[in-house]
Amino acid sequence: MEQKLITGELKLAENDEQYYEFIRILRTDPRIIHGFVHNDPITPEQQRRYMKKYKNNYYICLWKNEPVGYVGQIDGDIRIATHPDFQQRGVGSFMINEIMKKHPECYGKVKIKNQASLSMFEKCGFKKKYYILERE
């Protein structure tokens, strides 16, 4: 069954302390953690320290005033996650397009096997430009 797009009902909000745990839980959600380049566990204390340093680099995507994802950038590298209940509904594309308005120099670093993220970035106008090769 196709899910209804909700893009007209989305907005980005400034990140603040009330969202730190939402970001941590979503970032470590077992349904999506495999898609991240780094997928180490994150404790609440580690999250607080990280957010204290980088909170202004992140935005929360709200739908009906409830958080459904986040987007941010660190040194131009886009950090994004959509709650699994809201994937395939335009949330990720909305967040990418909004962060690019604020930070047009950004890029996406995506794992080769993460086809969902590759497709989303390409849908938003990104092109594959480099490969990064690492030893296991």
C-alpha cells in the first residue's frame, strides 16, 4: 500500500535540548542504524556532549508539531534520519531541500549499499562524484 505524502504539512524547527533524546533514539534505531556510515552505540551522556557542541548544526522535522526526523550538517556533510513510520512519504527529501537552502555547500556521504539514501539524494538533484575506499 502506498503511503500518503505529507510534505505540505512539514516544517523544520531549531534544535534544542527537548529533541536531543529523540535524535539519539532515532540515530540508534535498529531499523535504520545500518544505513549510517558510523553506527556505534550512543549513550545519553555522549549525546548531550555532542549536542552541546553541535546543536545549532541540526534541525528537527516536525509534522503536526511531532518530531518525525532530523537533518543537520557537520563541516558540510549532511546528517539525516527519518523515523521509519514516516519513510517513503517525502520527509527525507523535504529535509534535504531545506538544509540546502540554509547550507548550499553541503554534500551527502552515503554508504554504497544504502540504496534508499542514494535514491533520495539523487531525487534532490545530487550526483555521484567520488568513491571513498577503506579497508575493512
